Amino acid sequence: MTQRAFIIGIVLSAWANLWPAYISLVVHSSRADHAHLPVAMLIPFVALIVVNGWLGKRGRGLSASELLTICCMSMVAACVQGEWLSGYLLGIITAPYYFAAPENRWDELLLQYIPNWAVIPDRELVRGFYEGLPPGEPVPWGAWLTPVIWWGFFLGALFTANLCLSVLFRKQWMEHEKLAFPIATVLLQLTGASDERGRINDLIRNHLFRIGFAVTLLIIGWNIISWFVEGWLQFPILKGPGGKHLLSLGRGFPNFVLTFSILTLTFGYFTRSEILFSIWFFHFLAIAQAGILNRFGFDMGSSDIWCSFHPAVGWQSFGGMIVLVGWGAWIARDHLRRVFEHALGQEAGEDTEEMLSYRAATFLLGISVVFAAIWLNRSGMGWAQVFAFGFGTVVLYLGLSRIIIESGLVFLRGPITAQAFTWHLFGITGMGPASAAALALSFAWSCDAKTFGMTMMAHVPRLGAAMNQISRRPLGPAVLLASLVGALTVGTYVVYQGYHATGGFNFGTVSFMGTGNLNAFGVFKFTASRIQQGTVGTDWMRIAFLGVGAGFTGLMFWLRYQFPGFPIHPIGFTISAAAPLQNTGLTIFIVWAIKTLILKIGGLEKYRETAPLFLGITAGWLTGVALGIVIDTIWFPGQGHEIHLAY
């Protein structure tokens, strides 16, 4: 790892967290969070690649290994901005005491169970964050120090565990199972580290790349004119919320969303056709199943926060994800056995190509998991709930990482949250109010059935394998340090902006609102309501659907094992009810149809020749989003427009 690559990586990691916070909270333009590969990182990184192509002609450009170093550091660090971490963590730290009132009885139902070191236990100290401070009054940084330190230790352990898991599974996923890694494929082509064509200078000269770039940018630019000219006729796509339409399939059926996702289109092109087919096929079946259950009056309660559009479909999908992770561990048993033998010093030579030795990865993973478990217990969660919550978290982390590695879907969540799994496994009568309050605190980092940086961390060893071996070993510590810098940057900025500018209440983002369910206020309101009910036990109906989903997924794996040509992949079933698929299902169907047609007519050669078109579409879209953000910053500050929808 070179010094300049490390410095640029740190700077880009800070910038990928700072500019989206300003654009979202102040300008109110296109958001850059939510995607597993954040737009916050993609826009400046692609700009760096273009500049590097110009410098490369003069012999001063960054090498492919240096670009990959910067990419790994910034793409993981960018996962702490927006509602990945900064929104929900800061909301959880401040919301319980600020929103507590005699009417909601949080003092009695919640606050007595929340440890003071995990939040700011003083309403007056957090009032300024939500409402702003009078001129000249200082920010009470000292009040934030204790919770930030304790949450920092926990998140550091979580990131370290993610890194270690990624290293331990890298060879199994990449070499033994030969998973597709569509996201890594695109990044390798853009940086020139791939053996195939794709270096940026070659791409720019490709006529298909230019066509994709020009058409996409032209559509966005045309739509931007409507910001200045009232009544301007827009293209029906690539115009933010205006390009999203709902199609009602009938009474009781979830709406089918008609919209178009550029990132899903591009990464989907590099995904195996059977994966794409299975995803849209099972998504349509999930909509049909939810509608039929609703029409028959089948009622098992509402979905939990950040879960699927119907609890029956969500829980059976989670059962499928449990089997997916279990099956992956089973077929990796020989690899994992060699890993642990090497960690115990019984075998040598297995980890010479890894960015972290198996012994170090195993040791650090154990330490991180034990620390995280103790931390959760000290926050009020009982040991039984710690193990259940930990199990659900591991299933989501490994399951979603594997799915994204195979599918390239950058907008994706799990079917349910680890919190929902724990809630309904025990019920409030089985866990008690202290564990319930601790589960509410866990939404600070596990807020929406996504993985906190794990999916991008899983790509780091894959990208590192394309680097020279000398640069590979320092990559892990560099990624962890970059994530720390990114978190401190965005956290400090948001806190300062809240106290000294508009106040968090006026940011306009869901995280700090005092209404709705998809924020810290909603989490604590939901928790207090269940504590107040006090009679909810284990939900055996949801557990039954989990079992049905597990059995069905096991059957599909058995069919694929018995009949190698079986056309349906279980991955589609495990995420069929994930909320983002409602916004990307149509795009997945379109890219599947396009790819199938190209392969039928022109074969593999035509498929490879067409790839620059999709890279050009993405480059044009990123340029258009950046152009819209610049225009909003200059002409529409505080009243911006969304081109990039954060699904």
C-alpha cells in the first residue's frame, strides 16, 4: 500500500460522509445513502478514476492496486453516513429523553431500563440538538462523550468481526463456489484491474459506452430544465419521485411499483440469469401470496418496523435465509475445518494470499463476538435474547452478503429484522421490559434489516485478491481506520449542524422526526407500546411460517443437488418480500429479459461486447445526479430535487 493511496483513501472516506450529510440535511437534494454500494462513494470515486485516466497519460496516474485500495477504504466507510449509522445512532442517543412526555409514559415504561451510558440522559442537553441553540451558546460536546465512546467500542468490534468473517469465507466464496461478485466485477473493470477490457480510457473510446452515457445524461438534463421552466414536458423516467408509479393489482394486494433503478440495471447485467429470474419470479409470487392471504382475511398482526410488506411472507423468507446460511456453512465445512486447523497451528500455507492470517482472523472474531455479547447484555438484554438476537444478526449478515455477492443487488434488505425475530420468539412476557428496551437501543446500528457494512466488507478480500500481495495485508487496518474517520466526520458535522443551524427537527429527514415509525421516535414508541401491553408471548404462527419457508428452501436445494439443470435458485425466495424489491422488481425483470435476449441472439461474445453500454448508462446517471446536486446547491438550497431515489 502506497502512502498516497492511503492518504487519498482517508480523504475520500471523510468526503463520502461529509457531502451527503450537507446535501441531505441542508440542500435537501438527492440522497446518497441506502444503497449497499453508496452513491456517496461512487460519484467522487468515478470522478477520481476519470482524472486518473488523464494523469495516467502523463505517467503520474495511480496504479490499479492504488485505486482498489482507495475503493475498498471509501466504499466501506461510506456505509456509516445517512441512515446507515449517523441518522439512527444519533437519533437513538437523543430521542428517548427528548420525546419523553407524561402522555406517552416513557419515564415509567422505558427510561428506567435504558443505561445512562448509552444515551444522553438529560432533556435540556438534547433540546438544543433538535431545536437549535441561542447565538453564542456552546455545543455541549462533553455530554456526547460517554455514549459515543461506548457505542464506538461496540461498533469497532462489529466492524472487526465483519472483516474477519469476510476473510474466513473469501476463498470458499471466490475459489470453491466461484460466486459471481457482480459489484466487484464492475469496480475491477473501472479501475483497470480486470484482465478484460474496461480501463476507463478504453471505455471512454467505446461507442456503446458513449451512447449509454450520452442518452442517460441527456434524459436527466432534459428533466432538470423543468426545475426552471414550469410546465416543461419531462421524460417519464429518471426524475426522482415523479418517476415512481403504483399499480394496484386488486383489493388487498400490495401495490406493484413501476419505477426504474439504474444501479440495479447495471449490476444486474453482470448477474447470472437464473438468479435474476428467481428474484423477480418469487417477488411476484410473494405479492400474490400476500394478496390472497389478505383476501381470505388471514390476520397474524402487522409487520414489525423495517420488515416485509406481509408478516407471513417475511417470516417464511427468513426461514429460507436461515437454510441458505446453513447450507452455505455445510458445503464450506471442509474449508472451515482447514481454516480452524490452521488457526490452531495444525496446518500451514492456507492463508498466504489472504489480507489477514486465519489465526489472526479467528482470534479477532472470537474477541469481537464475546465483547459484543457482553456489551448487549450490559445494555439490558438477557442472555437468551442476546443469543437469539445474535443468531438473527449473523443470518442477516452472512445471508445478505452472500446474496449480494451473487446478485449484485445494491438496494436490498432482509425479510425481517433480528429485533423482530427476537421479539416474536420470546414475546414481552418472555423477555421483560429491560430486554425490550435494549432491543430498541440496537436499532442504532441494526435499523432496517440491512447489514452494517458487512456486504461491502465482504467485497474487500475479493478486490484485495486483484492487488499485489504487498498492498493486501495493510488493507484491513486501513479499511477500519477509514470507517472510523468517516464516522467521526459525519457524526461531528450532524451534531454541530443540529445545535448551531436548523436543529435536527428541521433537517427534513426521517431520522429525527417526532412522527412516524421509521425513526428513533417510532422505535421507542413501538417498544413502549409493547411493554405496556405486557401480555404478548411467543408468536407460534410466525414461527410456523418460518418453518414452512425453511422446509421449502431445503427442498429447492435438494432439487438443485439432484437435478443440476433445475432453473430456480433459492436466493429469490429468501428475499422475495424484502421492501426494496417493490422498487426494483420491474428493473430486475427488464435486465433479465435484455440479458436473455442478448445471449440467445448473439451469445457470450455479444454479451461481453454490450457490457460497456451498461457501464456508460451508470456513468451518465452518476454525472446527472452530480449535476442535479450542484444545481440544487446553487439555485435551490433547502428546496432541492431528488434524482436518485433512496430505496
